[in-house]
Amino acid sequence: MPVEVRELDIDEVLRYMGCPPERAEASVRVLAERAVELLLREIQPRWAWRAFRLTLEPDGVRLDGGLLLPGADLKAHLTGCEQAALFCATLGSGADRLIRRLESRDLAQAFAVDSAAAAAVESVCDQVELELQSRFPGHFFPFRYSPGYGDLPLSLQNELLDLLDAPRRVGLTASADHILIPRKSVTAFLGVADRPVARKSRSCLGCPAREECQYRKSGGHCGIS
């Protein structure tokens, strides 16, 4: 199923900018609105996925293809799930090019577009998650879980992309430092269970962006838990 982003919630973009919507000055809201307008012209969302059976082991979770996902956090998160859908999603390279162009002449607008792109890729992931849930009728799902969250290392990115054949299917790769390219992209696991599982909450304490989080600095919260 193709995914599209035709509009974005301006309040959500403002939150990504670290500005509580109720406190946003008119000029800041205009900046965010312009950012959305510019971004939506450039993005080409794409995604790919693959299902895996899971085995819980002492050191983590093993996919039926053989890859071990190390760490206690993902293991606890997927307890009760017999399988998981691994997916990747990207806005495409147009968002990266737009942000780079703006950085050379209008840093404020570049920042706003970067924030809009973060909101857009989350919108894409939300659509993907709903689509994947529809492919497993009668099943139950904890929240999606990405490398870099908790103790699941970013160093897995290249192997996950290989499992998805992501470079060929959606043009998504990773750098030597495990940064996704294009940058406005995500890899994630969605657990799939045959019976209800505890609906765990994501928390600030486990988030890899905790120290730099603009929500926390402005006294807010991203709303994901």
C-alpha cells in the first residue's frame, strides 16, 4: 500500500520545534505553515516490511533468519509476541536536499522544515503501523520499537536494512556511523501477539533523545507514551 502525507498538523510541527502551540506567536506559526508547504512539495514517502518469527533468548531476541537483537528492553517489550513485523519508512531524499538548501540562506526556515519532516515521517510510520495491523487480523500489538531506543543499538541498522532489501526497494541505506540515509527515515519493529499483551508505555527515561529533547526543555512532552 502506498502512503501519502498531504497535510500536517501545525500544532504538531510546533511541538517538534520546541514551541508549545498555545504559546506560539503568529510569526512562528507562519514559519511552521510555510515549512509544511515547502516540505510537502518535496517528499516521496516509501516503505518496506517483512515478518519474522521470534525466539526469546538469554541475551535478547533472535529473528528466524538468525539475527540476534541484543538487550533486555526489546526482549521485555516483545514478551508474548510470537512474531514481529520489521519495517522501514522514508520521506525520500527530497527532504534532505530542501533542508540543506535552506540552511545556506535561512536557518530559521530550515529548522522549521526539519521539524515538519520529523512530524511527516512519524505520520508515515503511523500509516504503516495501521496497515501492518490490518494484515494480522485478530492479533494484538505493543507500540513500534526502533534501534536507538532503550538498549537496542543503532549499530543494527545496516543488518536490518539488508533483511528488508531496503537499498533496492526504497533507496534507504545507512552510513558507517549507522545514520539512516536519507535522514528522515525510520526502521522499527512491530510486535504481533496471538493474545492481549501488556500495553507498555514509552518513557522519557528510556528515550535516546532525552538530553536533547526540545519538548522536555520547554516543559512539555512528545505525547508518545
